[in-house]
Amino acid sequence: MAHDYLMLSTKDSRANVPIEVSREADLRFISQNQQLEGFSGEITEAMRQHKPNMEEIKAVSKRFGAQIPQDVPLPRRGTF
């Protein structure tokens, strides 16, 4: 979601992209997209508290032969 821009940008075009994106910003983005699709856009407390099990997602992805990006720490602001 909010971190996908690192994979979709070049080194030169990242200069104006914010690096620090909060989970709240991600949830707001999801809510607004749901509203565009005609849904309520309500983010429940259960959704707000959900933390996906990334190890399980990686294991299932490998089982189906999907590409899995390497764990690379996000660069800090101003370190491009």
C-alpha cells in the first residue's frame, strides 16, 4: 500500500515522495477507496487492530510460486 511507491519509482523520482507513512494514513486511504466503490468506508476497530502474519503470507506465496520481495529496510528521510 503506502510503501509500494518504493518499488514503483526510480532513484531520481523518489525525492518528493514521503517516506514515513502512518498506519492511520493507510486505513484512511482504504476507507476512501471503499467509498469510491460505493461501500460505507467504515473501518472497524477489529480492522484497525489487525496485524497480518507476514511469515505465513510468505510461506503460502512460496508454495504457490509467487515472487516475494526481499525484506529491505525503508530508507530514512533525506538519505536518497
